Amino acid sequence: MLKKRFLLSLQLFLIFSVTSSVTLANESAELKRSYLEDIFIWKMSDELKLTAKEEKEFTEINKSLNKRKSEINKKIQDSVQALKENASEAELRTHLKLIESYNQIAVDEFNSIKKLLGSKKFVSYLKVKSDLTSRIRTILASERASDTNRKGAGADNPASKLPPPKIIIEKSE
């Protein structure tokens, strides 16, 4: 009886530990996304010299668009998994509609931000956004590269799972 309780407690502990670590990873990613979003809004507000009213409306638009992007991106990922299992025409049509929905967000961003800022500030917005996006991508790419270098030829590195090269010696007659 005591052994069963111990095993049950151990199983519950392990389940809780795994669930907690997955939850923390998701929360960490969400926290990073939120942090980047706040920095983006602050930088735009500063660069474009937005009024308090413009900044508030810009923040609402930006957060709403990002939420939609996140939701549709999740659906696209799910759709890709569904396509791996069943590449039917219906699944392909669904996937295409999701891609169209995702692309529509860029059009909505263009229209709503341009309406808020006016043409002159909107052009500045596009320049600053392009610059920030480029910087963030560079930072993320360098982090990924350093992570890969740290792993080296470890078990997680796909290159370490390759078989050794075969040496073919040609004999001449």
C-alpha cells in the first residue's frame, strides 16, 4: 500500500514537473513576445512623436493585429500538421484560406495605421518598422547561430546523426 502511494506520488510529481516546464516555456515565449511588442510600440511612439491619443490608438491597433497574426499563425501550423497526415484538396483549400487571412492582416495594418497617422507619418512608420524588423531578425539569427555552435556535435545536432562518410578506393588495372 505504501509502495503504491509512493509510486502514485512520484507519477503525479513527474506529470506536474513536465507540465510546469512546458507551461513555463510557453509563458516565457509569450513574455518575450509581449516585451518585443511593448518595445516596438514605445520606439514607434518616440520616432513618430505620437500624441497620447495617437499612441493609445496605435497600441490598440498594433496589439489587435498581433493577436490576430498569432491566432492565424497557430491555425496555419495546425493546418500544416493536418496536411502531413491528409493532403486532401479540402485541407489544401483550408490552408490557402488561412494564408489569405494572414496576408489580409498586412493590408488591414496598412489601412488602419495610415488612417491613424496620415500619409507623411505613415511613410516614416514603414521605414522605422522595416529597420526594427531587420534588427530583430539579425539578433534572433545570431542567437540561433550561437545556440547551434554551443551544441556542437552533441546528440541534438542533426549532423551528429549522419553516418560516417564512405571512402571509395578505385583500383586501376
